[in-house]
Amino acid sequence: MNKGKLYLIPTVLSENSEERTLPIPVYEAIRDINIFIVENIRTCRRHIKKIYRKKDIDSTILYSYGKHDTINLEQDFLQHILNGKNIGLLSEAGLPCIADPGSEIVEYAHKFQIDVVPFVGPSSILLALMASGLNGQNFAFTGYLPIDKSERIKTLRHLELLKNRSGQTQIFMETPYRNNQLMETILKSCHNNTKLCIASNITLATEEIKTKTIAEWKQTKINIHKKPAIFLIG
């Protein structure tokens, strides 16, 4: 029997944007695959039903790999694959394994020469970079910055130094309820001629992507509290 495959399946970044942001192969995968590894089973059920309404969710096998879950890759993953079953790795939002857990599952699949099939879908990081006007030839994603204020300032200055030395765009994010505090720290820590792009509510009707110098941002009123946002300096 041929081995099954691991499909990396994106989901939407915002409510009711399935038709605008998910390609047809994603719908087909949700329709045809009956075993999924997901971050959160409850929200995943909702995602699956919105993407493919005819899906029999009660006969669908869902394994959770969230922060507080431990998936048994040998039993819950490998045995299905070796028996010819395809498995979908379904992100909570955006692309699996990009600013998102799941890479250890993909790494495990490669160890057993299992085909890994990635699908096109929305990524807030790449969409923000595309629309920023900053260097898309050389960039790095740092993830979340330190919470400690002094460490955060130190990290921001280091990222600005990397940008100055190589022209490399630096991309990072924050928990939405701390966005305004991060913004204040950026304005105090970075040089006036550094460019900062803030991309918030990506793929929502209220999406806003603006690139200005730090000096210009200091003259701008902005409130991104509780808005999903990506920050880029270049």
C-alpha cells in the first residue's frame, strides 16, 4: 500500500474571507481528507464547516497539537500515513508552520520519506511585506519581541542596526492588546529616518497598511489596540 501524504492547509486571517483568500485546492483538501492535526479542535470544527459546509464533521478525526497538548506522532500520525491515509495539518489562522506551530510534525514526516504538500493561502507576514514598500529581497521575521521593556528596546536597536548594515527588512509582531505599548517603544527607540510599516486587520474590510518614517509616525495619531498587526522596519 502506498503511503499517505501530509497536506499543509491554510485558513483565513479574518472572518468571512474564505472565498476571497482560499484557493480551490484548499476546499478540495478539506472535502477529501478525513484526518486532521489542528491547534484547537473546537475552532477547527467551525473552520472546516465554513470552508466546506457538506463536511461530515462527526466522522472526521481531529488531533490537537496546541500549547497544552501532546500528540503521539507514532500512533496518531504515522500509523494513518503508513495505512495510505492522507492527513491535513490545519492552521488556526494563515499558513501552517509560518509563525505557527507544526514544524515538528513536518520534520517527523520527512524522517519517514512522507510527501509534504503545501497549499497557497493568506500569510499576514508576506501580505504585509508585499504592501510595505520595504526590501522584499532580503528580510527576516523575528516573531514576538521581549516583554521586558529594557530587553525590548535592546532588541529593537539591534534590529535597526541589522537593517542599517544590510538593508534587511525586519518583521515582527505583538499580542494585539500590547500593540500601542510596542508602538510607543518603537517611536522612542528608533531613529527618525527609519521607515516603519504597520499592517493591521489584514484581509478585513478595515485593513490598513501604512509606511512612514519614525519622524512622520510621531506626528500621526494611531490606535491599533487589539487589532492583529504586523510591524516592519526598513
